[in-house]
Amino acid sequence: MSFVRMAALAAAAFLFALPHAHAQRPPIQTTKVSGTDNVYVFRNGGHQAMFVVTPDGVIATDPVAYGKPDGGRQYLEEIRKVTDRPVKYVVYSHHHFDHIAGGKAFKDAGAVFVAHRNAAVRLKALKDPHTVLPDQSFSKFRTLELGGTKLELRYMGVNHSDSTLVMRLPKEKIIFLVDTIPVGQFPARGFIDIDPLKTETFIEDVLKMDWERMIPGHPGPGDRLGTKDDARNMLQLLRDASAEMKVLAQAGKCWEPAEKEFALPKYKDWPGYENGLPFVARRYCGVWGRGT
Ligand SMILES: [Zn+2]
């Protein structure tokens, strides 16, 4: 076999190996965020969370163990591979169980659970057997300081939920924000949770903040982190979807005729377009067809 042909085959094997490797990757993975000393992403299946290691202990976020009875313990074990310092805090990104269920192992190890006040109220009412109730809650802003690291917890109004926090590491210019700004993909099923008009304002405000990278609650393509371009793209998508449905709804076509006609061809090549479109349509029919 010629060298050229071998090289071509090797190149082809490499190219085909990428998606295969992605499909075959381990269900649980911990990755240090490049360019940081102490910021990690823990991924369990299609969900992920940020944790920060300091000399005085660890600040963890979302247990991401919904439907995974061992998920919380496995998360703690992953942290233990990085440090033997205690986990001092677990912060909930918002109140949805698919991100926050499974914290018992952290609670048993003595962590203090922190969430937005609306999350605390909602969780207390719902009493999910797998979700640890917050020990502390706040309404607008709080800074956690531990071992020389500052993590700002900021509530900026209703968006994907009424309890979503924007967590910011000012030194690293990194935010951890879950479900409101998908990275490199069309919004999915969870769009039915969203308050679309308030989310536009929310994203405008997030864009004004000082950050460069966003750790999302669901991995982006190739596990890349989000950028302000992702936020701008999502904002534009919301504006386009809203304008499109507004015309259909005000012509009296919601629900069904409008949902059938609704299309956003500009976004047809985004991963998840076909699956996500009906949920976006339904939600905006709610807004413009019913005022909800
Ligand atoms: Zn959510």
C-alpha cells in the first residue's frame, strides 16, 4: 500500500473515529476547564454540573442524578479523585429535578445546600423523594467565598424557570447557566417550561455581564463550552420564533393550523431542529394565541 493511500486511510479512520468516540464515551466524566486552576465539569449522561476546588473545600453544583440512584454518590467519588477536601456547598442551578435530584450523598457528607428562594418554596411543596431540600436560600444576590475563590450567585428574573441562578466566577470570567441558552443546538422539549418574552430580557441582561465562557447544563457539540455568540444566537432565535408565531396567532390560527405552518428555515441545520420545533411552536402559540 502506498504511503499516500495509507495516509488517506488513516485520515479517514480519524474522521470516522470522532463521532464514534463521542458515542462510546463513558457515561460519567470529569473534565478540568482549560485555562483554570480549579474549575471542573462533571458530566453524567446528557447532564452536567460545575464544581470548584479550593484549599478550604469544594463548591459543587447540581447533582444531576435524576433516574440514576447512584449518581450523587458517583459525583462525590469523582470529586474525591480530584481532592480530599470536604464539599462545603451544593448550589442548585434551578429547581428542575433532572438537574438537582440525587444530592443525598453530599448531604450525608455535610454539605450546605443553597438555592434561589423560589426553588426552596417549590421543592418544599413538591417533596420529591430524591431531591434534598435547600438549607439556605436568597432572593437576588449572594457571593460564596471559599479558600480564595469567589462564586457569585445572581437571580436575574424569570427565564427557563423562576428560580434559575446565573453563577459567575469573576476571576475566570466563567458562568454556569442551565437550560436557558442551549449551546450549538436548537431548543428541545424543555422549551415548554420557558417564559419566552421574559427570557429575551434575561439574555440581554446576561450579555451585559462580564464573562467569556459558559458551562451549560447539557453538553454542547464536542463538549464545547458556550460563548456570548451562543447567547446572541439564542436571543435572535427567540425573536425570530416570536415574530413568526405572532403573525399566525393573530390571524386566529393557534393551536393547530399555526403549529402546522410554523417553521424557522433559517435554523433548519441546527442540531435538534426537527425535534424541537413543535415545542417552540406550542409555547409561542401559548404566548400570542392565548396570552399565556
Ligand atoms: Zn430545567
